[in-house]
Amino acid sequence: MVFTLPYAILTMMGYFNTLPKELDEAVKVDGGSSFVASWRVLVPITILGIVSIGIYTFMLASNFYLL
């Protein structure tokens, strides 16, 4: 966790920064809160990034375990 968590956070932060801000603003215009915007709009869009980071951190953690 010590080695893989910072990498996962930095990578996902960069991935979330590439998403257009208009999606968040459109949810707020429709009356949704920021939680609704992140849970119902942004998370389904970023599911591929979350899965790929999960697989990569699992591989790193398993390699560290073997060492």
C-alpha cells in the first residue's frame, strides 16, 4: 500500500482532471448536488481508469509480496 497508493492517487487525479468540467456544471444546472454529479456521472465515465489502476496496483502489490 505504501508504494502503490501514491501512484494510484496521482494517476487517477490526472485522469479526473482530463474530464470536461461541463459535465459537472450540467448536473448542477439540472438540480443535482456535487455527490450526485460524481457518483452518477463521473464514476461511470471513469470506470475503465479505475479498473486499470486497480489491476496495475494489484500486480505491483503481488510483486512486492513475492519479494
